[in-house]
Amino acid sequence: MNPNTESQSPPPAVPVVTGPSDGPAEVAPPARVLVVDDEAVIREILSDFLTMEGFQVLTATDGAHALDVMETHPVNLVISDLKMPHMGGLELLANVREVHPEVVTLIMTGYGTVETAIEAMKRGAFDYVLKPFKVEEVMHTVRRGIEQQQLRAENIELKAALSLYRLAGRLGEEVELGPTLELIVDTVQTQTRADRTGVILVPAEHGAWHAPTAPFGLDDLTERARTATEPVIARNGRVFRWLVEAPHTEEITSLLMIPLISRGKRVGTLVAAREGGRPFAEGALKLGTIIADRAAVAVANAQLFETLEATFRTTIEAFVTALEDKDRYTAGHSERVADFARVTAEEMGLPPADVELIHQAGRLHDIGKLTLRSEELNKPGPLTDEEYERFKAHPRYGEELLGPIPTFRDVIPAVGGHHERWDGKGYPRGIAGLEIPLMARIMAVADTYDAMTSHRAYRSALPHAKAVAELERCRGTQFDPDIVDAFLVAIERWRDQRAAEGREYPR
Ligand SMILES: [Fe+2]
């Protein structure tokens, strides 16, 4: 048949699959071979023999048709003619290398074009066969090619297994949602070589989707994408079946979307996008799917943990209130210490995250006093030795109380060290100078100022000027001198502001 007349007839919409299909369950599925030739005779001969050899066979009439077929039907090996209309063998080879790097390619060529066949091998073809070919020779080469392909596939799986193994290990150590998502996103980004990666979470209680790292949000997904329960891989024109066209989605040329399913419930969607360059290959989808499987459980657990943690946080806040109710002299103490510590940290030029942290630490600094008895807290006279020992342990109790809760991890140094002294004569550890955590050194000044300027069971409040004089006297012995300096500037500003707001402040 004349190849030109053949090529003008449109390729069949659905490729015909011949060969064995459903074997016994324990036998691996037969390898799939795609025969690409514009000559029907060649396609037929190769199909027949390859089927007899036990392969599943698909056919295509040229390179462009072959790529179409591969889009929906994964194959192990492509055996292709060199010269075809629309898209020849070399161009097909280049495309297969990009889009389906796990697929092995064989080139068929006539005697006159051996040079080109060698060129094809340089560009990554596995081997070539000369036309007219001996069928036995072709079958032998195909079998070798399939072996090669299985090695490649195993390599990809090994790589996936290794990255999954590492990810699983690190996920096992992480309980918080943010870092868990970061780990997953990092792994997917590296493994699939995506330009942008993220996780879009299914709302837990608050009704809004939360996409801290995703290249796009829920609103950018089509209805079809929101409800997809199977992994999706999309390239070029097909991306917009899944994404709404918008300025920030326009650049995306290839997309992976993998639902995260934990205990039968969808917790989110893993998304990876490329902007230009090579589109995602099947290998990337496979890797992504394996990672998603492990990630889903981790995300579900982290969400559960977040809910638990929010409960803990509320409980601790309630404890602080309970503590201040228990000790009538210290009502508002924690809140004021938090305020003084915050303005001091601001005065020292600490970063906003640290300022926020020190404010939180101020609220919690005396949480360990929950372990003391009411009558000890309110005792007007001096404490017995035993009572004093118990009192001195309250920073340690505070550490123990907050220790198991990761959100409070960063405030623990301030809680445990707020009664240490610059000269090392404090408690519970007796550490000195810069050994004492910065937050604890700030807390010590803020705490002492408030203690002096509030009424206590055993004495009445000191005026502001006396408290300042006392801090100056203890500058360099009890307190870090730099922090006293910062505090004394900050407290004046704080008092001015309170006065301007018509609120109470130490006179
Ligand atoms: Fe304290």
C-alpha cells in the first residue's frame, strides 16, 4: 500500500488493543508494545507476531498519533519507523524521552538511512532494526528492549521507595500540621521536579479551604477537579479541564493532582504544577501517588493533633485565669508582666515573632504556681523552709506542665528561667549571665517591677519611682544591665500611653 494514501485516512479514535488481556491474577500483565508505521502492512505483520509472542499490541500511523495513543494508554516499548508524515521517528523519540522517559524506543529504518538510525541511538533510542527485517530478529530486539524497560521502571520504583522511606521517617517525627505539609511539599517538589507544589486541604470545621503552600486555591479548581477521586495528570491543553483560567494559572502547562485519602475520607489534594519546560511523565504521577498515600495519614493525624492542641491551649488559658483567681493579690499580674515584657522586647528591637512569643510567655510565666496550695500563695507571714522550697520549684513545674505541648515549646525557657539572677544567685538552676535565656532575663525584670508595684499579702505597693530605683540598684547583680536599660525606657512609654488612654498605671 502506498504510505501516502494510508496517512490521509484519519487515525482511529480509540487504538485497537490486540493480544492477551486478563490472565490469571498472579501473573504480571503482558508488556504493551506500540507499533508506529505509516505502512499498514508493516503494522499488521508486527502486530501478529508480537501478539503471538504474548505482547499486547497497539498501533499508530505516525508520531503525532502515537503520542495521542500514549496519552491514554501507557506502553512499555515503542517500535517506530523513521520516515512518516506529520511526525517522523526522530521527533517522536524526542517527545517520548520528554513525556514518557520510562518508555523504551526502537527505530526501524531502511538501508539508506542507517546514519539516521545511529543518530537516533545517540538521542536515546534503545536500538534499531533494518528494513526489510527478519521477524525473529525484531522479536529478539523487542524482548531485550522490554527487559531494559523493566529495569528502568524498577529504578523509578526504587527511587520512589527510597524517597518514601525517608519521608515516612521524617513524618513520623512530626506532629504539627504546618511542618508536616512542608515535608510533603518538599518531597513532591524534589521528586517530581515541579515548579510549584502544594496541598489544598479539605475544610475541617471552619468551612474554608486552606492552601498555605498551593500554587492555586480551591476557587481555581473546576467542579470536576474538586470531586476527582483518582489521581490526575494533565498536559498542555488538558490542564484547563481541571483549572479555571486565571492570570495565576495561565502559566501552568502541566499538572498533577492527587487526592489525599485517609481511612476512606478525603483530607485534601496534593497538587504539583510545571510552567513550561517538560510536562509531567507517568513516573511523576506514580511517585506522587505513592507519596500521597503516606502523606494522607500524616495530614489527617496532624489535623487531629491541631484540634487537640487548640483544646490544650484553651485549657491552659483557663488555668492562668484560675491561678489569678486563687491568688487575690496577683489578679492581672500575668497580663501586666506580658505587657511589660512585650514593650521591653520592642524597645530592644527584637523581631515581631519574638515579641509575640515573649508576650505569650508573660501570660504563662507563673503557670507552675498551680501546684502550690492557696494558703501558701496568700500567706501574709514568711514561708516555712519547706514551703519556700516548694515555691522555688514553681518555674520547673511550669516547664513540666507545658513540656508535652509543642505550641508552648518556645516559651518554656522564659517560664523555667524567670527567677534566675544575672549573678547566678537565682533559682531553680542558679545559672548566670548569658547562660540565662534572653526571654527569661526580660521576664525577670518585668516580673519584679510588677511585683514591686502591686499590693502583696505581706506588703503594700511601692511607688513607681521606688521600683525604678530598686531596678537600678540591682542592675548588674540581679538583672542583665542592658535589659534594665531597655525596660526603663519602655516602661515610661507604657505609662504615658496608659495615662493617655485614661487607664491605671503605677504612680
Ligand atoms: Fe514566678
